[in-house]
Amino acid sequence: MSDDQALGARPWRSGKAQREPDLGRLARVMDALRAPDGCPWDREQSLETLRHYLLEETHEVLEVMTGDQPELHLEELGDLLLQIAFQSQLRSESGAFELADVVDAITDKLLRRHPHVFGDESAADAAAVTRRWDELKQAEGKREGPAAVSEALPALMRAEKVGQKAKKVGFDWPDVNGPIAKVREELAEIEAELAAAAIDPARVHAELGDLLFSVVNLARHLEVRPELALHDATQRFIARFEGVMRRVDPAERTLASMDAAWEAEKRGEP
């Protein structure tokens, strides 16, 4: 079945066909920017220098994607798409692939990995879809297990995915009591290290890492995204801290006065 046949059999969710994106125009703009008479800044960039910008643009999308300003979301998605187009242009110059190949590859993957939509299979629920997705990945020869998780991910997110990979082969606690006990165990080991006559920084580093990893596993069992939970907790801290600064006169700031103001902020007192 061709792409057109597979997609043509599915009605658009909006009830009308979406406007086709002009990715060719974007590719031509990138090619012009990288040309000998193009933009000096763009010509100086490499895959290595673009790493920073990719991270920056990704986080800017994360900041606006759940807000109520779709125009900002649109703009930031465009900036992120630019990074994909830029990297594709660099690979095109070395003869590896171009932007059209990237679009074709992800389209082919979506068609291939959704046989319950574009094929003859069926899926009862999201869990069944996930199981079939993993089966198809394995059939394609993709790496599996914790070692397959990218080292480039943020540490909390990577720890969560490592735990998920281990769970898929049966290496996990049966319920939330396991990770709760592990958190307590790791905290006790840190306290023991700090109580030693001579504190070993390397041991403290290792034990603190074990505690953080255990907390991530606890979050996973509670179906909480640790990356987002920590982000939200940090935002709450910032908001309350700003409230503390407004409540306490700079000349009277002591730990006791700021603690009292902090508790008042938590209680929502005026």
C-alpha cells in the first residue's frame, strides 16, 4: 500500500486536508545561506557548534508548549525546525542525506510502526500499541535494554528511561514499596558516610547519585515524570522565594525572619 493509499483511507481529524508544508522552500533557503556568497555566520557553523543551539531551542519549545500563547509556540517550533533543516543541510553537503530524506524516514517509520492504523492489525489500548512498537523496533534490529538509552539525555530523564528498559525484561520492584524502601536505604547510607571520621567526597558523590536514582524509580512507580516534577518544584521555590523577599525588609533579613516569611508564603497568608 502506498503512502497516499494509507493516508487517503484515513479522514483528517479536522475534517479537511491540512495545507502541505513547503519544506523544499526551507531547504533552498538553507542552501543559499550556506553558499559561498551566503551568510558568513551560517557558513561558519558545524554540527558541533549547532549542539548548543539545538538544546537552547528545545528548551524554549518546552517553555511555551503548554501555555496559552500559540503564536509563541508556533515561533519556537519554527526555530526548532530550523535546527533540523540546518543539520540536514550540513549532511547534504557531505553527500550523506538531505532534509527530504529526514521527512521520508520519519513518515515511513510512522506508517511502519502503526500497523493498527495503516495496516490490518488492531490494538485494544495504548499499552498494546507500546508493546507492538517495541516488537517492531526489535525486528528492525534496534538496540534494546538500558544500554540503548542515549547518554545525551538530561540525567533525570535518562535515569527514568533506564528504569523503564529494565522493567520491560522483568527487573523491577512489584510495587511502590520497593523504591520507597530503597530511597530510605540510600539516605541512610549517605548519613553513614557523613558520620564517618573522614568524609570521602567520592563516596558521598556515589551515594548521592544512588539516592537520586532511587527517587527517579519511585517517581516512575508513581507515574510521575521526575524531570517535570523537579521543574515544577523549582518554579514553586522561585515563586515563594520572591514572596519572601517582598515580605522581609532587606535590613532585617535573618534566617529566622526569612523562615517565618517562607511559612507564611506556603500558607498563602497576605
